[in-house]
Amino acid sequence: MRVALKECEWETVGEDLIVVFDAREATTLSDPDGQVAALLEELRRAPRTAAELSAALGGRGFHLSEEDVDRGLRGLDSLGLVEDADGRTLGDPDEDERHFSNLSFYGTHAALDRRRAGFLRSMREAHVLVLGVGGGGSSLVQCLAGLGVGEMTLVDQDSVEPRNFARQFLYHHADIGLSKAERAAAWVRDYDPGIKVNAVDRWVSAPEDLADLVPDVDLIAGGLDGHPHANLWANEAAVRAGVPYVLGGANRSQLMYLSVDPGRTACLACDYADRPAEDGPEGVAYRIAENMKLSNPLTGPMAMQVGSLLAFEAQRYLTGYEPPRAAGFRVTLDLRQGLVPEWQPLPKNPECPVCRLAPPRGDGAR
């Protein structure tokens, strides 16, 4: 394997070597004879194998065996400072340029056994079903497109209205009166013709309304309005298919997102079953809030925040660069408290009739 050094800097202080990769933290390594600094310098010259590095270091007076160098490289790998050189790019100059920032992001999480290009290929091979391309959904679509997702299916029944322009930046004045799903799909095609996109103009009134859309997707994301139980129906469709479901939204003073990993975490139906009794004060408050008809208070910054949170969680599921952050949790960001996130576990119901529908893990379920 050819080993590459990540974008780091270092300086010798006495017998120590101070190394910085992420600007918010520094690593101090004991290096009394300077051989670690020499190894970093040789890696900076060009990616090389342990054998090549052993020879180069020998020329500098450091007589280290290939095994010694390999142990040193494994140590640098444990600190997140090196990666597999052959996994840094996609191998296509145009694609590498288009995804320059995405590859750089994945470089932070790359290692000798985790290629940055591998993370990106997983995203490019993924198919995401986006439910709703309004407030948070329209921003989600833009984020997924920027991340280079390979295919999207966009579901919405609404048409573009002037009131949407405060928070939905996919659309233009000429789109007023036209299908949101169709216009959002057109935006994706114009943005990146390499992304396959399907528009579905459909009202969702039961889990069965999504049955023909979920078999070929790797993840469902977004949020449906129009009926208090719409997201419960989407949850059931996702659990039946064994597909992760990432959901988010907002009210007057909070942003929220959560994710469901079928067969592993609580689902939205588990959470719903844990609601207070309807005849008590809390239950009544839940019912009132659920059925309130609100003028939509979602502004552009709020919608973009929701969309980006959903995109981050979707990216975690699809690439595995880090574990999902909201799996089995409701994460809320309070506008009155400066958007500091709080995690609240979703109560897992062992008798949940929806969770029982999840296919066994390892049988092809995603």
C-alpha cells in the first residue's frame, strides 16, 4: 500500500513534535531523535510504501526496517494523519474537480482502511426518496445534490406559490402554479445532469401510497404535512422496507430531526405510543398542537438549517463516515436558546406493531 500524509503541519519543540491536522486540536509526539519528523517529511515528498520509506529514511541516517516503518505508519493512522494514497481521488479529473470539497471533507475521516473516494462512491451509488420538497425538503434536495447523491425520487403534491419564496430557494417566479416535484426535479437536472431524478406528484394518505417507491431506495428523508399521521405512514413504509428514515421539521420556536434505523432503533410509532393519555392535560395539549392550523412560520434560515441537518444524517447512513447521530433520538434545537441541540431518546416499544414489520437484518435489508 502507498501511504499518503494528510494536510497537516508540525514543528519540533525540544524533544517533542507538535502536529496539527484539525485546527482545533494538536497532537504532541515524543521525538527525541527526530525520526518521526523525518518520516513525516518523507511522506510529504510523495506517497510511498513502507519499504520505500525505509530506504529513504536509511539515506537520512535512520536505519529502520520495513516492519519498524509499518508500525510507525499504523501509529500515525491511529492519530488520523495518514491514508491510503490510492483512495484519495475518483480517478477522473473532471469528477475530482467537481467533488473537490466533498473529497476533502471525507479526507478528515479517511484512514489506511477507509478511502475518501470510497465514501463518495457510496453517496454516488445511493438512491434517496425525498418526501416533500417544500421548506426543509427543498434545502435537503440542494444539499443532497451538492453531496453528489446518485439518484433522487421527489414526492410532493403541492404547486409553487409566491408565499414559498421566503424559504424555498429551488423555485423561480416563472414556476408559480407549477408542480413542486417537477420543478425541483428540473432544478436538480440543471444543477448536475449526472444525478438521476424522478418527480412524483402524489398525495400520501396511507403507507401503501409509498409501496411502489421504496423497494429500490437506500434511504427515505424529509417530512410530510397535510395530515397529522402522514409521517407515521412514511415511517411504516420505511420500516417495512428496512430502509432508514430521516425526518425533520419545525414549529414556532424549535427545529427538530430524528432518524429511524429499522430493526435497530425505536420507530416513530414507538414514540407516538408513548404519548400521554388523551384525557389528561398533556394529552389534550398534544392533540391541540397536532391539529392546529398554523400560518407557516418557517423562514429561509430555519428551512436551510432543517434541510442541512437531514442531509448530514442521510450522509452518515449512506457513507458510514461516522455513525448516525439521531438514530433512535429526537434532536431539538430551540430558537430561544441559540439552537443548542438536545437529544431525547425515542422510547422503544417492545410491542410495537410497526417495528415487527422490519425485515431481519442481513437478508438484504439496507
